[in-house]
Amino acid sequence: MAVEAATLAERCRHRFPIFEQQVYINSCSQGALSDAVRAAYEQYLDDWDEKGAPWEYWVERQEAARSAFAGLVNAGTDEIAVTTSLSAGVSALASGLRYARRSKVVLTDWEFPTIGQIWHAQESRGARVAHVPAAADGTIPLEHFEQVIDDDTLVVSITHVCYRNGAMIDVPAVVELAHERGALILLDAFQAVGSLPVDVKELGVDFLGAGVLKYLLGSAGLGFFYCRQELVERVWPTQTGWFADENIFAMDHTDYSPAATAARFQSGTPPVPAIYAGIAGIQLMREIGIAETREHVLALNAHLLDGLDELGATVVTPRAAEGRGALICVKSTDAVELVAALDREQIITSERDGNLRISAHCYNTREDVDAVLGSLQRHRNLLAAT
Ligand SMILES: Cc1ncc(COP(=O)(O)O)c(C=O)c1O
């Protein structure tokens, strides 16, 4: 595995200029900028110059983005909406549900703030929101879901990999339970897509939201929303716009006729520059290999975890490989200061919730991990002891 691992980073690292200056190990916040994504942005400007207002071409680019994301998660193109953020897709869904026959929305302690905020906003429309608590070790056992999901539950909203502690949920197990009890299931896959294979059919989810700026190497401004084919026409988003219409070129302001596809979860003018970048990022990530990246990062993280143990650090991410994503989180006495101390040594990480976040990706090497460990050794006073 170690030989393959070295090969993967060697194969792609030269495409990310940031490594000439820094040890960038912060892909849970944003992926490193590649030559391909920079070229895509330049292409956008060239096309603007050459084509003027190429609306039809932009619509075609949007369709290309839908296909790229559909291919990535094994969905049909008609099951994908192109959005400006994960929040936009989830809000469109939330706006289109009726909290009547079933009114309960179940979410977990791991959710990104946007998910909690969107579902709580539905309380004014009749939703009742219940939270599934995490256990003391940070994981969320299936029994906790069993206690909260009931026959009034309309939708269960879970996150694939938690942005605060790096823990990964057993998605198929929660899907099975939710479906058994007649509930729909939404997956926030933002911290998973690009870092490990995500297959909507295998996972069995009904809806999925994600963005491209982390492990998919795209930029801010582009998100995707997946809706399982059979459900598309059962949801009528009231948060909408002309790019959700059955025929955007009809320019009809006299009624609401949403697309018969998941495009009904879209809104206004698509984020064209970010679409150029997002397509390039997804393509590059698929060329590099997502399954290979998962193996590579697991090997790097095994080395990281050994080193953290030697330092006596408190790792809050679960130890079992199948229980974590790409992100490793370490408890700190002052996480903001620790990130700043690493930054002064040209090592880029981030922090959330009192934890240092270290997130390797395809381009990181064992030397990057050693650089992090060396710096943590020097700043041991900022690590919270076990
Ligand atoms: C798990 C997770 N969900 C959602 C988001 C953000 O979503 P949005 O595209 O709505 O800003 C992030 C990004 O930081 C995230 O880590």
C-alpha cells in the first residue's frame, strides 16, 4: 500500500502549485487549486470575450455539470440539480415538503449548521424537529436513531462525514431503518464526495446534497442536489426560480410549471464560472482516482494516528477506518492558536469546536504528515492530553 500511496501523490502533486510554498493539509475546508481549475476559469473569461452573452452555451455547460456529478455518484442526469450551494438544494427540498400527514424531521448532532438551520426554519410551516444525540465517544449508534425515528417521521437528515470530528456514519444502516419506518432520507455528503466513492444507489438515499470546493477540487459557488427519480414529481419546491422551470426558454411568468426532472430544485441564473471550475475539478479527481485516493489517505492517516499517539495527543476521530472519512481531529487546549502556530511554519490546517483538523487528500505525502507531526511536537503545549 505504501508504494502505491507514494505513487499517487507523485502522480498528481505537481498540478497543485500551492505545494511549492506550503504544506497544505486542509482539504476539509477547501481543496488545493490545480492547473486544470485555473485553466477552466481562464476559459470562462476567454469564452466571455469571444462569445459575448453565450446563454445557450452556458445552459449546455450546466448540463455538462449535471452529467459530471451524476456520473460521480452513479445517479441519472435527470436526478441531479445544479445549485449554488448545498444549502440551496436542501432549502428547495424543505420548501417543497408538506409537514402534514407526517411532520417530524430527524437530524443528528453531527450536522453542519446550515442543515439544522434549514430544518428548524420549517417549524413555522408545521415541522417538528428532533435531534439524534451522539454518544460520549462522539459516534452515533444506530440505537440512538431507533429511539427517535418513528411513524410520524417525514425525513431523516444525516451527514456522511462530520465536519467537526471526522466520524463517518453507517449510511446504509440508517437508510434501512428510516425506510422501514416509512421516512425519507437526505444525506449531506459534502465532506465525503471526492474523498471516497459515493454511490447513491448503493447507499439507498432518497436525496443527497454536496458541493465541489473540498475534495472535488472545484471552487466556491457550486453545489449539487440529487433526488431519487421516483420522488422528483412528488416534491413541489416553493423556493424556486426560472432555471427550475420545465422550459427555461419559454420565459413564462404566468404560472409555475417545474421541470419533470430534479432541475426543479434549481433556482435562478446558474453559477457559470464555478461550473467551469467544478467540471474541471470533478474530471481531475476522477482521473486521479477516488477509490485510490481513499486508500492513499487511509495509509497516510494510519501514519498520522501512530505519530499522534506517540505525542500523547487526544484524537477525537474514531479509530476504525470504516468509521472515519479523510479528516482527523485532535483535541487542543487552544485550537485557534495551534492552527496559527502551524501556519507560521507554512503548514495549513483548520479548527472547529476546539479540535485541530488535519485533512489529507490525493496530493499529500508521508512527508507532509511528518511535517505536521514535527510541528505538533514543537507545540505540544497546545495539545490536550489524553
Ligand atoms: C458537511 C458540510 N455541509 C455543508 C457545508 C456547506 O454547505 P453550503 O454549500 O451550503 O455552504 C459544509 C461546508 O463547509 C460542510 O462541511
